[in-house]
Amino acid sequence: MERAVAELRLRLADGNRMLLGIVGAPGSGKSTFSACLQKHLPAGSAVVVPMDGFHLGNAIIDGTPLRERKGAIDTFDVGGYLSLLQRLSRADEPVVYAPDFRRTIDEPVAASIEVPAAVPLVITEGNYLLAELPPWPQVRAQLDEVWFLDTPRHLRLSRLVDRHILFGKDRPGAQEWAAGSDETNARLIESTRHAADRIIPWA
């Protein structure tokens, strides 16, 4: 990671805005890694904008088959995410407000993250940044680089079970979701790692 951060610092030295994607399977530690990366850079030089802010709201998916697959590629507003990345790439507005995802309420929350035009690095983390299903390649086209987090499977699954329990599932339900829907998504995400600019071992 140290080499990656050093090279990133050099890229940012020219003052131009850069969009860096962090991708990995569920439970790989994308949010933790992104926060860690932000702390390794000068204060005020990076903002983290998660793709999870574009989860479809529960009002949309409740009562549909999507509810049992929340987190799958078709349960995100990819058009909205793409539009945000395009705005962030242009950096021609004084400030752009991005949504966040609150696990405590299991919902996206609009305009929760402030991205001033002067911030040179936007780190966006999510599952499907390298997906080949249209229109996801347009998402990839907005990103200057994408790093793939390579996390051991047993660690990912353990984290996922703990997370699901923390936010309301019982242990059998958490294990079933982690080994079922989450793992289906993980296989799709793992199949895209070859397209990443950098593989980051992360445990």
C-alpha cells in the first residue's frame, strides 16, 4: 500500500482532479481502506464518495424480488451514480453534494457528503466499478484508476456475518445471507479483477 500511496501523491501534485475507484467483493474492507487512504494524504486533499449512496430505496424494492437481493448489481441507481461521477470529474461547480448510505436505517441519505471543487482527489468505493454490464463501463470511463482489494474469503465472510448481526439479523440469517446473496455478488465482482489498474492485498 505504501508504494501505491506514494505514486498517488505524485499524481496529485499537478493539482488536477483525480477520481480513484476502490472495488472489491462484499466484506473486503472497501470503506475501511478508503478511510485509511484518505488519512494517509494531506488533510483536505481527498473526499470519499461511496457507491452505496445509490442503493435503491426500500420504498422501491420492498415487496419485490429485489428485496431479497439487496446489494446485487440491479439494486443500484447506476444512472444517478454515473451522473454524479461526471459532475465530480468536471469539477466546474463550487461544491457538489453526494449521497451516503446509513446502515443504521438501511437507506441512502441524499446530499450528505460535501465535495468542494478545490479537493483534488475523490475516492469512490463500491462493488461494481469494473462490471461489464451496460451502462457500468461508462462508470469505469469516469475513473482515472481503479484499485481492486484482494481480501481472503474466510475473512470477508466473517466480517459480513458480523455486520449483518450488528444491523439486525440473527446469526443463522446472517450466515445464510453472507453465503447466498453476498457470495453471488462476490463471484461477479471477482470476475472483474483482471480489469483493475492495481491489486491491493488487504486483510
